[in-house]
Amino acid sequence: MNHTILYKRDGFYAGFPVLTHLPDGRLTVGIPVAPFHDHYAVADWVVLLSEDEGATWAQTDDPTLPDNWPGTSPREKYDRFAAVMPDGTYLCAGTVGWRAYPAEQQGDAEAQGLTVRPHPHDKDAILVGSNQLFVQRSIDRGNTWERQEWTAPGLDHMTAFPRSAWLADGTILIPVYGADADGQWRTYIWRSADGGETWRWLTMGAYATGVNGNETSLLEVSPGRVLAHTRTEGSYLLEAWSDDGGRTWSQPLRTPIWGYPPHLLKLRDGRILCSFGYRRDPMGVRAVLSHDGGVTWDMDNVIVLRGDGGTPSEFRSNVHGGGADVGYPISTQLSDGGILTAYYITLADGVTHSVATRWEV
């Protein structure tokens, strides 16, 4: 395995890289970067581009790249689906997510039923969760944008997760998780069947009592048949299936995979790869294969990409479980059949940074 540092900077927290494989073969990675522990992705957004399948990377502000399209906050850029449609339209969609506001606006935010949390770096600011979905489109290569927003009642905040599925028939499925007033997590699908012209807000099904699912990865394993893997607080991934292109979903069942959150990838030979963070000793990043379309997983041959991630982040040393700050992998298959997996990790120096590992499967 060959490990390459994507972004590392003393005094900064650079986690949650979003790896995108563009249709022309180029790779991009978007990384939220902050001088504090930023699980809310409210600080800077750094975009890297590779034109040699991950051998080298360079920072870029190219406005034609989906990672650089505008948004209302860095968080919105992190969470959304963003791609060029077959007709050339630039489309991005997802949730508005967390935003920083002046602290004096806390009363107004709470009056709207929104979740308010302290800002981790600015005593004069607060973080406000949003219960809004958005769709943003450009028909002139990003020179101008049209935007719509919708409010999801009954949720005090919700977040899209950058593990969407773009089905063979053009249907777009964006996984979203949200919390209600009782603090219960539920999973949803933001779905378009017409290239982003119209959208439907769908539930992924009524979870069993006591089961809270949140971050979800989606994958079309065969035409119209979609597999979902969902993170839970119990740490075993849940699976759910849709046989109608994401309109309806089965009830969740527990997989044998312990770790979170997941990313699903269909390899060119038909096998399914699940990459996931592993927050047990030895902490790191792992992957496992399915040889039957996601029905069963080869747990006797789990692949360990990293097992050296147990050092607490310099910004999380006083937080319970701070040493577990590792993971969020996204994988893609390269032209020679190899795999590139992007994730974040904290090593012995305590600096949380984003990495890509090139490996064979």
C-alpha cells in the first residue's frame, strides 16, 4: 500500500475528505480545514485536483469543478451531490447544514425550533443547524445560478451525506439524516428522477424501536436495485434495500461489519467494496468485499489499510473518545484496476490530516 498526504498543516484540523472521480478521469478532493476541531465543516474549504490518478495533487480554485461551485457555507459544499448533467447543466443538491451566526441571534434560532450549539472556536458566535434542503442549478457553466430551498417540518436539524448514488437511468439519490425534537435520528432520501428538475423527500422506512441510523452510503448493485449501509451508535452497519430505484426501502438489518461510517463501491468485476473507519484498537481504516452483490460479506478476509490511528487529535485530547478521530473513507477504482481510498487520520504528532492510500484488491 502506498500512502500519500493530501493536506496536512500544523495547527489545523483537516478531516473528512470528499473524493470525486470525474468523468474525464481526473480526481478531486474537497477538505474542510479549520484551526479547531471542525465536525461541523464551517471553516475553510480546500479543493485539490489530480490529473494522474492520485500520484500528485495540487490545490485549485477552478470554478468548473463541482467542488468549487458556490454554496451558502463550507458545510453545504461538503454535504451535497454535485455533478454536470448529460445536457451540460451544473447541478448541486443537498442540505443547508450547519452555519455560524452571531451569538446574539441564539434566541431567534431557538424560537424557530432549530438546534443551537456553541462555536468551537469563536465565543462570539454560535452554530445553528438547519432543517432545509436545497437544489442549485446553472445552465451557463456556473456564471449564474438558480436556487430553491425547502423546509422539512418536524426536524430540528438535518445533514446530507456525500455518499450519493446516480443510477443508470439517471435517477439521483442523496442520503440525508435528521434529528427530531426527541433527538431520534432518522434516515431519508432526497430523490430526483428527471435530472434534477423535480425532487421528492422520502423516508427510508420506520426504524425499529431504539435503532438510530444516520450517515448512509448508497450503491446501485443492479438496475434499480440499491443497497444502503448506515452507521449506528451500536457501530455495526445496518443494511437496507430498495428494489424500485430508491422509492421504497426494506426495514434495516444489522450487517456483520463493525465500523463507521461506510462507503460502497461496485468494482468493474462486479464485486462490492465497503470501506469504513475502524475505531477499535488498532484504530484505522478497513475494507471488506462482497462476492454476491452485497448479500454477504467476506469477513474472514477483512483488508486493513491503516492500523496506526490511535493518537488523540491535538484539538480533541480533552474530548471523550478523542483518539478515535479517524476514518470517513471514500474509495474509487483506477484505470489499472487499483483502488484509491481517501480518509483522515491522526498519527503520533497529533495533527489531524487527510490521506489517500493506493492499494490492490
